[in-house]
Amino acid sequence: MRYKRATEEGHDNKERWLLTYSDLITLLMIFFVVMYAISDTNTKKLAALAHSLTRALIGTQASGIFQGEGASVVPGIPEIGPAQGSTEAAPNEGEKGAASPSLDQVAQDLGKLVSASGLGQQITITQEERGVIVRMAETVLFPKGSAELTPQARELISKVGKMLAPLPNYLRIEGHTDNLPIYNVNFRTNWELAAARALTVLHVLVNESGISPERLSATSYGEFRPLVPNDSEENMARNRRVDIVILKENFNAVEPHQEAKQ
């Protein structure tokens, strides 16, 4: 009887490992279920974050996340890698490169127009980082202390504007004076004189050249942006001017845009 009992107990011990095995399988299953649940939660949170960032940064609805191999997490914002940066230009650089030849041609055409008018000493065409500058001296535009254009100046500005009308670029009209205080019943300060002159040129561009008002702005710098020191009559004459600035397309982004149509 004692031998038989030992045999039965040994048989029970051999079957007991199945309980441990089933427990292990159960624990592994629970582990992977938990890991899957955590992974799914993180993906949803990341999708929500990408959606919020997209609306905040580029103002559009997010269409998805991880769409396609190598796609950006936030749609609309391209990934910049070494290969892409070395072979493809960024959007702004592409726009700048595409705009440069047309502005070069515009500068040449404006130079020919100025030369044909015989006003090469009073009007200069220069190119700066921000764009092409049509720099017009006071002597060819206005009587001293006045914001009334001469007939010759009005005709010339109208022709310049018609050359600029087909372009998509923004135009900024900038008025400048020398540092002599103004004594005039119409203008209390040089700020006001420069502003009135810039607006006069702007109105010609709109009314006679057909340029859209949405592309135009007028700025008065008064006496505070001189080209040269105001230490001689010649230098002061150079500082009394109106500039038409044809902004490069990549500088258009810094201009305020119309939010809604009226």
C-alpha cells in the first residue's frame, strides 16, 4: 500500500507543470495586450498632437499621419534631409530663383525708360536684397516743399507703373526728406511732407497705371533714412526723394495680407 501511494503521488507531480505553463502563457498574452493598448493610445495621442500643430502652424486641417513611406508627421511641412537639401531647393529659394530673372529684366527695361526720358541724373534704378528700387529725386517730381507732381513726373510715373502692373510683386512707395525743418502751412513736419508725396505717387499708380491697390503700400520715413549725411546742399538734395520698391516674391510674406474679401 505504501508503494502504491508513492506511485500515485509521482504521477501527480508530472502533470503539475501544465499549470505553470498555462500561467506563463496567460501572463504573456496579458503583456502583449497591454503593450498593444499602450501603442494604440500613443498613436492616437500623436495624431491629435499633429492635428493641433498643423492647424496652429499652417492653418489647414490635418489629413492624416504617417501617410506613405517617408511622409512628414505633420502634413504640409516637408522633411529636410541631407539628400533633399543637397539636390532640391526649399520653396522660398525656388520662388526667389524664379523671380530673379524677371526682376532683372524689369530693372533693365526701367533703365531704358529712364535713359530715353533724359532723366538719368535724377532717377536711378538699383537692385538690393529686398528687390528693385526706382529712386526718384525731388527735383524731377515736386516743387520744393510741395506734394503736387509736375506734369512730366506724372507722365513718367504712369509709364513706370504700366511696366510694373503685370508683375505679382508687392510695391512699397517710400517718401524721404532732408533734415531741414519745414515751414509750410500744409505740412507741420517732414513726416507729413514725405507721407503726402508717397501717397501722391501711389494714387498715380492706382488711377493711371491700373495697379491693384492690394499690391501697394505707402511709407513715410521723413528725414530719418538719409542716403548720405545732410552736410551739404548736394547731399540734402539726394536725400529728398521718393522710392518705388519692387519687392522680391520671398519678401511678400512679410507684407500684411487681406484676411477677408469685402
